[in-house]
Amino acid sequence: MGSIKKQFFSIFFISVILSLLLFSVYIIITTRRVVVVENKVGALFIGSVDDKGWSQTHYEGLKTACDKVNLPLYIEENVDENEAACEAAINRLVNIKNCNVIFLTSDGYDSRLNKIFDKYSNVHFYTVSPDSASSNVTTYFARIYQMRYLCGMIAGKMTKSNVIGYVAAMNNTQVNRGINAFAIGAREVNPDVEIKVRFTNSWLDADLERETARKLIQEDGADIITYHSSESNAIDEAEKLGVYSMGYNIVQKERTSNFLTAAIYKWEPIYEAVLTDFEKGNIRADKYYWYGIVYDAVDLSPMSDKIPDDVREMISEREITMINGIDIFMDELHDNNGLIRCKEGERISDNALLRKMDWFVEGVKVYE
């Protein structure tokens, strides 16, 4: 009988202990505070976000994308492309605004910032510069060269002097890629065309850009002007002198019919894709987003009524071939020194296009 009592009390005691343990686990589970990390987006801009140029188009695309995916956006404007200015801006975004994803919207926010990237290893950075290899940095850009190519085709058909002037900010891969695409398009429809390029070595120098456009017209014989810089000062000068022009990035001013069209970015689809992936924890292994006509990330602005119908039809047909995968930097291409840069049946790789274009195709003349 005593043995039975002992067994009973043992079972009872174990049952009580188990019940208490289960109750404790229940209390812990039901009262435990669930910590949710709120993603906050930061961004650096080289200019002001109402500059009617590069910074504004980036801001508008990023803000719209943030609103769509319901993420807060904090910005730093007029941030120079140097380590000290960038570090100060990033410090504010991370330590004051608690941003854990930051977009760097200018080409000069590059590998010179590696120490900062390493300092904030828990933050992911997205930069338009291809010159960054840190594990927490991903490149993003738009294939604007596709629209540069189409602009070149239009210019090749519209020029009378067979000289097209190109006001270019920097001699770097991004700018050179656009010059080359433009030249390929122009010479495809008019082999006699020459693209004359003058560099300003600044993303924004209004007086120098106007002066450079004027030289290309008055000294070099250009009857069409295009440009690659933050604002459209070169177009202002072309309009003033009564020659054709082709824009870039944004069209906000009223123009005469001599303004033929512009190659424009549509940043929203890119920012939305990047942020959607980030929210899911999907950091791309290939380390870059590079969207173009297929993703509706680039376009031409409405064309001038001076562009003939047959030229419009030619552009529409070429757009279709690009959507179907026939791109620009393929088959036999020579540089302006006569060297073969791409052989028949080959295509220049995305990596080379994105990071290694330090040469110009035939038909391009660069003034030092």
C-alpha cells in the first residue's frame, strides 16, 4: 500500500512540475515582445531635389516607389562627391534617422567611400556608380544608352552639316557609353556623320556648358546639339542660336520645335524593383540592376513635329527589335583608332558596358 502511495505522489509531483513548465512556456510565448525591424530609406543627392535635372528625376522616382511599398524616405541634398561630405550625410541618415538602406544617386559616390561602407556593414547601399565592390553595395542604373542610340538615328537623319555636337560632363564609362550609342545610331543611318565631343569635366557648370555648346556650333559646324550633364544649359544655348537639339534625363522647359526629343529615365520601376527585393531580403548575387526598354525604365520624350513620319516609323521599328532582344553593342564595332572592339556575331558583355568603356567608336572626335 505504501508503495502505491509513493507512486501516486511521484506521478502527482511530476504532473504538477510539467504543468508549471508548460504554463511558464505559455506565459513566455504569449507575453514575449516581438521586435520588428522597420526599414527606413535614405538617399544622397549631388544637387537639390528640385533642380529640374538629375537629382529631381531620381528623387521623384524614389519617392513614388517608397510610397508604393510604404517605406519612409529621408534625404540629404547637395552632397559633394567627396569622402568627408558623404560620411557626414550618411552619419546623419544612419545615426539620427535610423536608415538601414541608402541610395547614392551620383556616379561619384563610388569606391572612395569603401571605408564608410565598411563602417556601416549593417546598412545596405545602392549606388549608380559601377565602381563599388563592397559586400553591402549593389549597383543600379538604367539602360539610357538605348535611347541615346535612337536619338542618334534621329540626328543622323536630321543633320545637314553632318556634324553633331555633344557637350559631355565626364570622360567616364557612363558618359562614354552614351556617346558611343549615339554615334552608332547616327552612323547607322548616315555613315558621313561625325560626332564632335567636348568635355566640361563637371556635372554642373552652367556657363561652361553654354560656352561649350556655342563652340560646337560656331567653331565646329554642328547643326544639332545634345549633352550629358545634370542640367540642360547646352540646350538653352542651342535654342538661342536656332539649331536643332536633343535633350537628356528630363524635359521641363517649354521648347521650340527645334528641340527634337530627349532620352529620358523612368526611375520609378527600378526603385520599386530594388525596394521590393530589399523588403523580401533578396540581395542580388550579381550585384547590379540594369533595366532598360524591356522594363519601361527608359523612353523618348514626345518628338518634334519637324521629325518626318518615315523617321518616326524607323524609330518605332527599332524599338521593337530592342524589346525583342536585339541590342546595340554587338556585331563588328571599331573604335576611332581603327581597332576592332567587337567581332561579328559577338556582343559586348554587360560587365564591360557597365564598367569598362574607356574608348570611342569610329566617327567620334574628342576635343581635349
